Amino acid sequence: MTTVSSNPMGAWCALLEAVASAAWIVDAGTRRVVGANAAAADLLGQPVERLAGAAAETLIGTPEDLAYWDEVGAGHPDPLNSDTVLVDATGRLVPVTRRVARLSMDGQPLHLLVTVDDRTEACRQQQASEALTAELQATLESTADGILVTDLAGRIRGFNRRFAQIWGMPEALLLQHQDEAVFDWMRRSVAEPDDYQRRLGLIQDTTLMQASERLVLHSGRVLERVTQPQSIQGRPCGRVWAFRDQTDLVAAGRRIEALSTTDALTGLHNRRQATEHLARSIVEAQRDGIALALLILDLDRFKQINDSLGHETGDQVLLDAADRLRSCLRQGDSVARIGGDQFALLVHDADHRGAEAAARRVLAAISRPCSVDGLQFTLTCSVGVALFPSDGVDADQLMRRAETAMQRAKIGGRACFRFHQARHDDDLRRRMQLDHAMRQALASQRFRLQYQPQIDLRTGVVVGCEALIRWRDPELGDVSPGEFIPVAEDSGFIIAIGDWVMAQAVRQAAAWSEGGLAMPVSVNVSALQFQQADFIERVAGVLREHGLPGRLLELELTESILVQDADEALDRLSQLARLGVQMAIDDFGTGYSSLSYLKRFPIQRLKIDRSFVSGIPNDDSDAGIVRAIIQMSRALGMRVIAEGVETEPQRAFLLESGCDQFQGFLYAPALDALSFEERVRGQPPTGRRRLTLVSST
């Protein structure tokens, strides 16, 4: 009880101002506020003047407070001290600690002192702490590892359920907070408890030690234990133990080790063992001065068997092939399965003739009719041969060269064998060099475009141009598109090159158009580029980006693009036509086109290949083909353009035959953008430019 004497009002004011908390004094008889301090006004959001005379129960109106003030009227209540909430003037709930104490004044009625402390920040910190604790526990529970946290004395401070699961430990044991029972369970669970305890003691004695080791349990389970010291503000405070179940991983490792030298399906040596055996045989052959032959064979079209008959049938075929290859071996030879449907035969003491005889035995054995589940069919294989020491002096070199020769056999028609040829290796290296240089050239902006005019045969007016890519490399010099384009198509880099060509050509056409020269530009499109899922969106995007009407862009497609999937090609061509883009068939006559499909395609032009143009007018066969193409185009409602026109007799023949347009050296080679513009406008080479030209940078 607080006692105050003399002047009551002055004493109350002095008392309230001395209190750091929000405070007010209540007359016990009337249960109304007779004084309050500024802190109370701030907390409640009301001026001190309005608080004076307010009913005590209206300031904090919880059931506990209402009951308390009822007790005040009944007698002398006990002090009240608890956490509660109040509602401020804005309607916000404020968590507070409220205390009510009696004030005793000589000869005065009973008064009560109410002090209130705002707990908002304390509650926020508590909630944040609880949320962080929950988040940390959730993190522990979500990890695949079993986690155990101990303090510097080795007492358990935390764990997750996975820890108990990995050790096969009842969770109740952990919840009993009997640390020694937990550690004893772990000690009794390991296969070598003495060594386990020794290592554990060493770790615990070295506060900053980090350790990782493998534990084997009596149950057969294998655990990896990783421990790290735990620190707070740079000072050690405990240790974190992580346990990961590696039972399956260890078992898989053992299986892998068991299979490391043997093919699981056929029982033959696998690639690793075949390579090691080849290396040993080379050493022996060098010592004994004999030759070796390495044959690598690949079953032709084996994927079709898996796709049509299923993998079980495919496995039966592989087993049958393995048996047939075993029958081809002489004493001392060996056979291995080195890939899905690839096998390797090592033939000892075999020169060129001996290797050829072995290859023919293999071809004959594999080509015997097969019968699987009543279904009969014939297998073939492609064989590549490399000889030691002429084709290579180590195992890797022989393997590479035999595989390269096998690929040549496949390209050459399959069901045959090929010996390694050094010239083919040079070709492969050149292709690798070109592939790397192309990628560097695109990144370094070394490609450029030139534009070959396309001329109307009847008027002699330039009606368009074809954008042709050119490349001069600082090391390789001028590289012909005929050399690097096939490499780009083979590697898939043709997509990036094609996108670059289209973007540059459209930019240039847009620049010409803005300068008053509406000149259609033709761009070659590869089959791989055309088949990209987003090809239509790319074309639409580049037209939209540069503001070029679709009618000023022509895409030149090969016949192979149209016949691979005619229905899909028709759908894509129709979408391009809706963009206004023109389409032409390039090198027409060199491939195969079904007229029943061709007449459905929205194609505007056929382009006669230069191989037919070069022989006209003297070659009757070429002349007949050219006339037939022109007549067919007329029937299909298409225009015809001939490429590679170099002589006046060729031009005259095409004009007489009804061809619409031509391009070639007779008029002009491919020109840079400025020269092309000046040629079209009839200006001399030194003439003043009228259009803004687009560079390839």
C-alpha cells in the first residue's frame, strides 16, 4: 500500500508525474478517474482533461477489470497485477501490463493507483522469437539428415525426428531428457562400439574439430556422421552432429563395383574392362612384335527393334548377337559390349588381311536370320576397324579411330566395314575447328551479309534480292558457306546463325523501305530452324521489331522441309502467310516434292537450282528439266526464278521458256548493302548514299 499525506491533489499530481508508466488515480467510491499523467494520455490517445472524470472500467474494459471494479464497490479489493489489453482511441488493441494498487491518505476516502506499461514491442519480439524458433525447427525437420545439437558439456539441446528414425530410436527416449540413455543407445547400436567411443571422445575433447566418418550399425545400416562446432559471435557454444543414411548408396557402390568389369545383360566385358584389356594387349604386342586389330560394330537400326517390339525383345536380340560374336572368336581373341548396341572385338596377331577376314566373319554371323518369340527378321551391323600399331599406339587412340571408322561405315550405307583413314580424321578436326570458329565469329560479329539482285527477265528491273552470309576469319581467311553451313547444320548452330541472318536482313530491308526503296529480301531457312517450336513467333517478332511489312520478306525453304511432315509444314506455312510473308522453294528439282502436297502450300515462287541452269541451252536434259519446272509452276500458279545465271544464252533461253526472274553473275554477284543500293538506283560506286544502311554490328 502506498501512503500519501498533506494536500491530496498536490500529492496525487506529484505522484503521477513521478511514475514513468502511464498512470491514473481512481476514486474508489465513485470509481472515476480523478487524475492522470501525460503518458496515460499518449497511451489511450485522449487528452488528460478528458480522462478526468471517466469511469474506470471504460479505460480497460476486459471482464477481469469489470469484475475488479465491482469488487471495489463491495469493500477493499486486493491489488490487481496481470497482462491484459486495452483499446486506444483509434480502436487498436494494445497489449499491456496493468497494475492496480491502493492509495491510503490520512482522513481521505480510498483511492486506487492504476499503472499501465505498453507491451507491444515485447509481444512483437516474443512473436518474432517464436516464429524464428518454429522456422528453425521446421528446417531441421525438413532435412533428410538426422540432426543432433549438443552444448559444450555434451548435453542435448536439440534434435529432429529424422535423427531418431535413422538410429531406430524411440522418440520417447529423446523426450525424457535422459541424455545418457540416448548416447548409450547410440553406442550399443554401432558394430564397433569401442572404436566409436574412442573417436567420440576425441571429438568432444577438441572443441573446434570438424570430422566426417562412416558408421556401421548392427542392423546393417550405414551412416555418415559429420560434425561441426557451433559458434555464437565467434565463440564456441556447442556442436552440431549430422547423420545421413548411406545404406542404399553403399549397396549401390558395391553393385557398381561388381559390375565394373562385366556387362550385366550379356556377361561380356564392359567398356572399362575392354579398354584395360586392350591396353595390356598393346603392351604385350609391343613386346612380342605382333599386330592387333580392334573391331567396333554397331547393330544397324537397333532402335527400331526397341521401339516396335519392346526392350525385352531388344535384350533378347543383344544376347543373341553376343552369342554370335563369341562364335567368331579365335583362341586368344576377346569380345566386349561397350555400349547399348555396340560391341568391340580384339583380334590378336592380325594384319590388314586378318582384320578384314574377322570383319567379314562378324558381318556374316550377325546377318543370319533372327527369330524372337516366333517373329523372324534379319539384323545387320556396321563395323569399323583400327590396326595396331599403324592406326594408334594406345588404347584410347585405337578405340576412337575404330569408332570413327564404324561411323563412316554407317554413313556409307550400313551392313559393311571400313578401315580407319587418317584423312577422315583430318576432316573431323577441320569440322571441329570450323564449329568453334563459327561460334566465336558470331559472338565477335565477324559475319556479314551481302545481297544478290533478283531481276525480272522481261523488264530487266531489280525486283528483290537474296541475303547471303559471308565470313572472313582472321585465321582461316574467307570461309565458303558451302563449307561452314553443313557443319552448322550438323551441330545445331545453324539456328543461331539463321536467327542472326534473318534479323540483319529484316533490319536492312526496313531501312531501305524507310528511305523509299521497298525491296523484298529473301532469306534461306534451314530445316532445323524451320522445325523449332517458336519459329513463327521469331519471324513475327523480328518483323514487328523493325516495322517491316511481311510482304517484303521471303523465306526460301528446301523441298526436304516440306516432305518430312507435310501436314505440319502446311500449318506453319499458313501461319507465315497470315503474316504476309512470301515463301519460295529453293533448289527446286534436286529433292523430292509430292505435287499433291505442293499445290496445297502457300508458295509463291519456285527456284530452279543452278545445277540445271549451268547446262542450258546446250544440254538437252537440263533444258527439258527447266522447261518442265516452268510449266509446272504455271499450272500451280507460282512464279519461277532461276539462280546461277552467268551467260547471255542462259538468260535468253529462260526468257523464251517463260521464266519470270533470274539471279547470278550475269547481272551482279552478291553485293554489300551500299553497293546493292547504288546499283539499283543506277548510281556510280562513288555516288552519294540516299538510304541509311544497316551494318552487321
